[in-house]
Amino acid sequence: METTLPQKEHSVIAEFSNDTQLVAQETDQFLRLVYPAYLVNRDRVDSLLDKESTLQLDGMTFFRLSSCTAETVDNAFEIVNSKIKKLFTALHSINVSLGYGLISRNGITNLVLGVYSSGDAESVKRITQGMLSGIRIERYRPNFSQEAKKERSFGILSGIPSIYLREQKQTFSLSSVMRSLNGQDYTLLFLAKPQSTQSVAENISKLVSIKDNAFAVSKRNVARSSSYSDTTSHTTNVNDGKSSTAGQIGGSVGALAGGFIGTVALPAIGTMAGTAAGAGLGTLIGTIIGGGKTHSEGYSDSISEAITQGNTISGDIQNGFALELMNYADKAIERLKCGQNNGLWQTAITYSADSEVSKNIIKACLCGELSKPDPDKLPLLAFEPTSPCENIVQIPHFLGIDKSNPLCSYINTAELSLLCTPPVESVPDFELRIEKNYPMSRSLTNLSSIEIGHIADGKNTFKNMPFTLTQQDLNKHTFVCGITGSGKTTTVKKILAEAQKPFLVIESAKKEYRNLSTVDSIYTLGKPELNCPQINPFYIMPGVSPQTHIDYLKDLFNASFSFYGPMPYILEKCLHTIYKNKGWDLTLGFHPMLAKTQSETDFFNIEFAKKKYALDSHKYLFPTMQELKNEIARYVEEELKYDGEVAGNVKTAIKVRLENLCIGAKGFTFNTSECLNFSDLLRQKVVFELEGLADDSDKAFSVGLLVIFINEYQQIAKEIAGNNATELKHLLVIEEAHRLLKNTDTESSSETVGNPKGKAVEHFTNMIAEMRSYGQGVIVAEQIPMKLAPDVIKNSSTKIVQRIVSADDQQTIANTIGISTEGALQLGSLETGYAFCHKEGMSLPTVVKISNKLHSNNGSPQSLDVFVSDEVLYHKNNNRFNKINLSKIHSALGTDDYAKRTTLSLLNTIFTEPQNICVSACLNSMDKISRTLRQRGVTLILCYDSSQLIAEYMSSVFIKMITRGLYCANKLPTDNLATELKGMLYSPTPGKASTIKDLLSKIYTQNINQFSKQNVTLLIKRSLTAETDIESSVKEYFTQISPKTLNEIVTAVKGGHAI
């Protein structure tokens, strides 16, 4: 039986119907504002796309991002994301439309940042470099038009990413796309256009209105009487599907309302029914989307049906859909408020690939990253345009126009920055570098400042912020380290070129410093054919104590060669002996011919000594390497109290080490009486190349020898200068210093076993440290710091550290420049030309891009290098073969006494015989030496007149005899005597013989005829025996002898009257 609903129940049904319509309308408005893609009919997607998508992209300016930095690996994503958020906030403030994503071409994956307006490109680049420390950004030109004709599959995603889920910060990464499609051609772009603050405010107002309207219908109070009649009739009406939507709503509600008449109020039923029906606004919207234009009616039908499912009750009835809409609106308002502060963007996510498979991989990877179980967000929507086109990607039509596009989402800067945070995982063609930030304070500059580079932040170099060193910094020593190719040689060159001070570079390997444009002279040790210097290690400069020099030489041999057992002590003993044999007084430290011995006041007068040193003959007052070798052999055989085998082993061990320095190219350099003029040398810009010396021991010996001479010279110069303020006078560069200054234990291993090598290294380390007080700056360049004596690094005030890859080396350096153990790893990621620079007054180092240019006088940059080949050096030194041939003659004739006997015979003849006999004697002696050289297989190179060389050699032996031994004149011969002797020997004449006699008489200040006869008499008497043929013995002491002279000497030997 049918019953009629009361008027009140009809009113309730009308209210519910109105509520349904209102919720439907507000939901529609909400979707338009927040999720417009949900209202897009898929059949009309193509009409929403930009037909000129490729041209739009070609008009954009793209930058390739190859790496950026984070300070720690633990929260790397948060650090980078925070920087990107600040970057996008800044770009939004200046209304920059941008793009971000991946463009993979020809197997290279390019992570790009795009700028829609070319006028904004430079600003964006600079802001990016400022916001992202260590970012490596460079222009990238994709040429989309050339790629557009290929067939592609396209896709578009629309949705809002979740930043937080259950109060946990979410992440997003393109790493899955980059790894999955490595080597494939594809494009993935996030395109974003900033929205005005006004539009954001309007949208917030609209969402607030939606929220308020939903709240107004979210709860209704229903009052009814208790009745149970007419329920069957209502059910029939419900089953009747022919009525209109509005009629169904009314019938359902009426049926439920009638069902409650006369019943007891059960408020819980209404709530349960609402919950069951309103399973979520997302489900509702999912049902409605297929309805196209009839979406409003769909809302009404669903909501009415759900509301009228329950029984009519007395009390409050909640509208679940209205509550759900309120929640969504509330969350959207929060997002827009954030956007109001840091920016809101209309954003499109578009992608394309060469194949359907690749496109699906992109879609899957993006959905995997973006789809989160967030109850406050609607799911992502994917659209796949299928219409054929020649665009590289399909972009929604929204760039460059003041119009919204429903395929785009409205997301705030925090959400956009989540999408655009570079990968922190390992991916192809992009690197996140874990690097700490270091100070970027400019150096204080003055007229004497030396600019070596500019402060850098990653690859960004600040041209207005130079890093400079003062001359005081250089005077306190500099340590430069880095593996091969890291740029340390360029760094040292830059310092040398800008310092404008004389320098001496000791280059153990390679030939790079010779190309420095400011170099004056280049010496090539071990290569006499180019320009090899001759340096007598036993030479003592004026003012230097002989004992000090001997100690230096002892340490030099110990540091360079492996001396063991008694060898260091034998060496020291023999060093003293050879100097004594040359007439040196080692107690007071002087040579009688070089000191003013007649004056107590001016005994050690340096000016007097310098005048004596100006004479070429002074060089014969110093021992040679051959003399040391001979003395050691004599000492071991005659004085050392060892058994035969032990003595033989010690003698052989030392002899082998010294023999190496007496022959060949090394003999040319070290087994000589010649020495460089360090006074002139230290006023020039000089390079010593040791590449010609293959053995590290020989290189160490050469380095140490040069260090000794420089230290001695500067020490005496400081004494002469007095107590004047010390300023930088000269720079010494030691490349690969570990060959001499090895990282070795300086303490003895036991009380009975010494450590000569360790002590020697310590001595040289201290010597270099003290050079500062003489105005001598030292730059030590080293590849492997662990090989170097630690004190060398510690005593260097300025440290320039380039790429170091070994962990132990990194820790060694890190401890000296104030960076942590973790920060030391950053030393391994430095690129060529970049360095950590630390000098006095700095607590932490700064990163510097070292300049490879030299500032010319007019201020324009020019190259540091000017190529210098071996050929250039070969043609530059025209006198080298004379020196080489002379050295070969010395080497061939210096091992025995033949040349000395021949020269002594000639000397006695010149002293005693008339001019004509002297002429004949000279010719005879020259012939003897020439024949001896041929017999010993000496071949002179490019020598067109060997007589000149033989004359020069005999002249040097002649002068040596006058300076030391039985024929010593007790004063240094003049340079004129040496010149006249060479002329006499080469082309003898009676006149030249007479000149020689006169010069000798002045030197000896006595009758040289009698002097010679007395010496010969004395020599024969020393070895006289009963069997001695006195006449023959006398003749051996003369090249040619007159009967008168012979008779006088024989008579004197036999005991006749004295001569």
C-alpha cells in the first residue's frame, strides 16, 4: 500500500538534492583550479598541443649541467634540493620561463637547464653559478630542427608531486631514466612558466570559497517521526529506472525518509552509509571522467544515490563528499600559499623517444618516482598524443602566451625543485661531487704582489678576485705538489715569470722549464753535446769555510749514494786528506795563496780573496774527483787496518760509486777543475736539466751539489750585506726533490749502527729551511709528497696543492693546510690547473684557477712558453766540442803520471835551458802527448787542430805544478802566463820562450835555473841507490838537456858542490 510522505520530508529531500548539485559544481571548480587535466577529453588532447613545439625549443637557450657539488654524501639530496629551490625562487622573482630535463643524443646524456627568453640566458647562468656552488654549466645547442623529422613516440604527464608523505621528505631522481636509456636517443623536459602573485591570490580565494561552500553542506540535521509504513512502495520506486535523475534522487530520499517514520533514531546508520558511499573523491572523479560534458549530472546521480541509501534518521547527517572536497581544497590552499611566497609555476612534463619501448620506459620511471601513496593528491594522468607530427616533443600550448592549458599542472617552487633536483646517484654523463666549500677571500695586493691565478668556485672563476703571493711569502718557501699532468709545472712557471727575480730551476725529469719565455740560460747535465756545465764539487767559494764545505760534501755523498759500514768515515778522512794535499789549512780554514797571511787584521779579508779568485789559476788549488778516488784507493790499501777481503770489498764499493762520476758525460761535469761562476749565475734566470742523468743517485748528487753552492754563496752574501733587512733576492726551484730529500728515518736503528743517509737528508732539509734568512726563496715541486722528507713540507709557508690521488698523500697534505680527513678526498677531484692554495695568515685554503698566461709590460696577456728544442741549444753553444775534447784528454791522461812526467820534463827544460832548446822541447813534448793519445784510442770530435787542445791541456798541467808541490811558487800564476804557455806550446819560438822565462822569474822571485836544478837534484837523491844510473835519471827529468846542465846536476847528486 502506498503512503504519502509528509511535507517536511519533501523539504529534506529538496535540501539533499541542492547539496548534491552544489558539491558537484564546487568539485568541478576545484578540478579546474588544481587538477585541470582531469577535465580533458582525451579525444581533444591534440588540440591543446603547440603545433610549433620544435620551433619553441629551438628558440630556447640551453645549458648543459655536467656536475655540481654537495658538502656531504649523507644528505646530498637535501643539500642540492635546497639550492635548486632557492634558484627557482630567484628565477620566479624575475619572471623567467625555464625548462629542465634530459636530452640524449648520439649516446651522450645531457642534463640541461633551458631558458625560454634568450635575453634571460646570461642572468640565469650567473644566478645558477651563484646559487649552486661548484656547478659546471656550459652552453648546449641541441639543434632540435635537425632531429625533428625522425619518427617518435610522445607522452605527457600531468599531476602534482608529493613533497612530504607521513611527515617524511620525499625524493625524486631522473637516475632511473638515465640508466635505463643510456645510449638511446630521447628527450624529457619539465617546462615551467611562472604565475603572477595576483593570479595565485585569486586561485586561493576561489579555493577558500569552494571550501566554505562544501563546509556549508557537509552536515544536515534531520527531524522525523517514528513510522515504518510505505517502505515497500519506496522500494518499488527505487527499482524503477525510468524516472529522471532528479526523480531518482527524490524517490530514493523519500523512500529512505519514509522508512524512518515511526522508527527509533539511529544516528550511526547515516554516518556509516555516508562513509560507504563516499569512499573517496578520487573514486568519484574516476567514475565521472568518462562522462565528458555530463559530468555535473554524474555528480548529482552518484551523490543522491549514496545519500539516499541509508534509512531516515533523526539527528546530524554528514556529507562525506563535501568533507572530502574540503580536505582537498584545504591542502591545495596550503600549496598555493607556499607558491604565493616562493612562486607558482604552470608546468608541463613532456617526453619523446625513438621507440615505443623507450617511451614506455620513461613513463614507467617517472610514474615510479612520482606516484606516492599520498591520500591528499590525485593520481598522475598520462596522455599519449598519436597524431603524426614533425616535432621533437609535443608541448602543451602555453609558453609565450597569457593562457592556461589543462594539460599543465600548477605546482609551487618547492614541488618544481623536487622534480628538477639533479641526480645524487651515479648516472651517465653527470657527477655529483662531494666537496666542501672553502673561503673565497681575495688576496690583499700591492705593487710587489705576484698574481698566480684567480679564486674559483667549481668551474666558475672570479676574474676580479686574484690570488697573489708577496715576495715575503716566496722568501718563506713554497711547496707545490700534484700528480703528472695536474699543472704544477705551469704553476711554478707562473710564479717565476711574475716574480721578476733571478731564478735557478733544477729539473730532474722532462724538459719543460726551458720553454719559459723569461729563461736566460739552459744547462743540460749528462748531455755535453748541448750545454753541459762543468762543476768541481770540491771547489770552495771565497769566504766559505773548508770544513763546512767538507761536511756538506760528506752529507752529499751519503744522501746520494748507499754508503754503508766504514765507508762514510773513510770518505770523510779522504776528503780532509785531499784538501791538505792541495795546501789547505783546515784548522783555520784558509789557503796560503788565497789569504793575506802577512796581516793579522786582513787575514781573511774577503775583497783580497776575491782578487785572488779572479785569477784563472786559483781553480787548481782545489781537489778533483779523480784525486778523491785515488786517495781512497791509497788509504784503503796502505792505512786501513782491514783484512784483505774486507779491504777489497770496501775499496771496490767506494771505487765503483766514485768511478761513475769520473768517466763519460758525468766525468765531464764533475771530474774537472772548472766551476761555474755562481755570482753571475745567481743574477740570471737559469734552468738545469738533469734528464741526461738516468740514475737517481746521480740526479740526487747534482741537486745536492747545486743546493750546497747556492746556500754557501747566499750565506756569504748575507754576511757581506750585514744586518740589512732580508728581502727576496733569488728563487731556487727543486723539481722531484725526493731524489735528494727522501722520506727516510733520521734516527739510528741502534746504538752500534749509524744512519748516515738519514742524517744527511736531515742536514739538507735544515739547510733549505735556513735559506730564508739569506733572501733565498725555495720552491719545491713534488709529485708524491709521501716520498719527500716531511720537514720540507712543514717548513714551507706557502702550499699549492694540485691533484693528489693517493690516500696517504692526501692525508699528508691535508694535515698541513688545515683541512679534515674527509675534505682531503677533494684533493683527488681537482682538475688540471686548479689548486688548493694556502699561505701565511689563512686558516683554510682557497681553490684557485692557476693562470697560464704572463702579463706583458703593456698589460696584455701572453704565453708563458716559447718552444726551445735541442737543436736550438745545439747551435747556441759553439765552444762545446773544444770542452768535450779537452775533457777526453784529461780523462785519458789523468789516470797515470805519464802526462805529469812529460810536462815536468818540459818545465825543467824551460827553467834551465836556452830559448832554442826550449823551442825544440816544446815540439817534442807536444808530439809525445799526441802519440800517447792515439795509442790510447782517444778520438777527438770535430777537432780540426788537435795541437791547440794538447797545448791547452799541457798548459793546465804546467800551472798545477806551479801552484802545488815541489815546484810551487807560493803565489798564483797570472792569467797571462797561462795564455803565453798555450801560445808557446802551440807555436814555439825563441821570443815566446824568453817571455815565458821572464814571467816565471817574476812569479818565483828567484833564479829559476838554479831552482829547477836543485829540485831535480833533490828528487834523484830521494830515490838514489847504489845501482842508480844518475845520468840517465837526470835526463828523465828533462825533455832536452844541455851537457852543462847535465854535468852540474850529476855533480851535485854525487856530493859535489851545491848548485
